Amino acid sequence: MSQKVRWGIISTANIGLEKVVPAIMKSPSSEVVAIASRDEAKARAAADRLGIEKAYGSYEALFSDPDVDAVYNPLPNHLHVPMTLAAARAGKHVLCEKPIALDTAEAEQLREIPDGIVFYEAFMVRFHPQWLRAREIVRSGELGEIRAINCVFAYHNVDPGNVRNQADIGGGGIMDIGCYAITGSRFLFEAEPLRVVSLVDRDPEFRTDRLASVIADYGNGRQLTFICSTQAVPHQKIEVLGTKGRVEILIPFNAPADQATAILVDTGLALGGTMARREIIAPCDQYTEQAEAFAQAVLGKKPLGYGVEDAIATMKALDAIFESEKTGGWAEV
């Protein structure tokens, strides 16, 4: 392998073309050499737009390219596992968008990925300095004993053609953005949820969940509460509450790559947070940070610390949320 990881992109999805692929290109240890679509004309147009040399009219053709070391998979949710496995079996390392699968049983198929293949479910927030700093504050004891995490993630999208509004291929808010609350709380608690209970409202036409409220029990008195919605005013936040203070990430999930962000550390001296300490985090493209961390793992320089089992753990929690919706009670994770 060269000193840089050579990436192939499958699909011309907007998230890839507008955010992730340009961010990968900024990774010092990465270069994007190929893109594939089931429509070769679309692949060629995307390649020309981004300055990528090779364009393929099938994913299989890209998997067969010996000059591709790693694959980025931003396909719709129902294609995450099958295309990830196909790429991995062709010897390619895989960065795959979230949620990793339609359910836990499908996610567990990823255990078939051959040894030596680097795999990561693309939760880019884990590499943003604001999340790393928030966890550092939690670990320091400054907040006292950690009791709760509260999260909100919402946007408004009623386009019937959008994959997020198509139930049969894994649409809905819990899968699309609820997964961030689960992964984010696992990251900050550094523990796994034991059980969950949910209240879910579904769109009568799309059949997808458009509003969900969830409580997750992390044991030892620790709780996650979150709301996610695909049909509400755009908003996002996550905060950790302890016995002595709280830390809040102001733009936790869609932090702008070209602007500074901030976290608040509040000891409760004044209601409303007017006495909170504000820590400014320098501008950072979390997608570039993710690509660089992935490339470093592929090059054998620094392991990621996350892989198939981590992705399965998140999927188990999502499955439990849907089970709770059906039964109306607590569901074990």
C-alpha cells in the first residue's frame, strides 16, 4: 500500500458529494481515486465535479479495482450491510454511513468481515474536538457524579421521495438521528444502555416515526432522555448533568466545518446559565478528522478503537426502542 489510503466512493449521494468526499480529500493520509454509481453517467459527472480520476457504472467494478484500498458507503440504509460485506470480501476497508443496518440480526452479519479489514460506522462526532473535550470534562470529575444526559435532535423533512421518509428501506427519525443520541450517550457515559422505553408517533402516510421520546437506563442511577423528530423545527443539543455541574455541546451533530463551536460548563450558580464557562473550540471538519483517523488505522499507525461490535451495540439499542414502541413498556437492550 502507498503512504496514502486510496478511497473509492460508492454512490453519488448528496451527503458524500457535498460533505464527506471533499472532507476525505482534505485528509493528509487520504486520496479519492474512484467513484461508482449504478448509472455510469452520474458517476462520471460526479467524478468530473470533484476531480476524481476513475468513474464506474457498478459498485462491483470499483470493488475489483486493485488501486482502491478503502470504500466509503453512503448508500441507503438497506444497502449498508450487503455492500459493506461485498467490499470487505474484495479486500477493501470500509467506512459505512449510519445506521449500520435495518436490525441487529442484519448487523451481526458484519462479523463475517475478513480479518485485517478496518471497518467503522461513520459517527464522525467522535472525532470532533468538542466531543473529546466534553468527555475529558466528564472524566475529570468537575461535574461530580454523572446522573443524566439530555439530547434533542430535530429537523423538518416531509419530502416523500427522501430516503428518510421511506419506511421499507430504514427511514424514520430513530434510525436517522436517534442513533446519534444512543452513540453520543454511550461515548459520554462510557457504558452501555441496559433497557429503554419509548413513545413514538408515526406519519400516517410515510409510516415512519416522525417524533420519538426515549428514556434509556444506563444503570447505577444514570439515565439518557432524548427527543428526535423529522417533522419539527430544526434544533439540536446534548448536555451531561452531574451532581456539581453540567456540560452542554451547543451544536453537537452538525458542527460547521468553517466556524468555531462552543461548549458550556455550568455549575448552576445562576439559573439560565449566565455564569457558565464558555469554551471555544477552533473550526474543525469532523468528516476530515474521521477520514484521517480511519486512514491511520488502515495504514497500521493507530487503531480506531471502534468496529463491528460497537456498531452492533448501537443497533441493539435501536431495536429495543422499536420493541418498546410495540409493547408500550420497557425493553431490554
